Amino acid sequence: MTATKQHKKVILVGDGAVGSAYAYALVNQGIGQELGIIDINKDRTQGD
């Protein structure tokens, strides 16, 4: 029997200090293969 790895996507709403730290932790822990960030301030999400 072969285990299949699921492709996980994460959407983060809000990219303030807490959102940025959360995104960083997700990437470091390998929790999601894709990470999307949504924020009302478009310039902020472009930099993170």
C-alpha cells in the first residue's frame, strides 16, 4: 500500500504583523505547498 501526499493550499486573510509571522511559520514547517495572502492593502502583500 502506498501513501499519497496531499497537495495543501493555505489562504491567509490579513497580512499585518501577526499574519506575516503566521505565514513565515507555515512556510518553515512545510504545512502547505501553496500560500495565498489576502489583505486590503495590496502593497503590503506584494512585499511579503
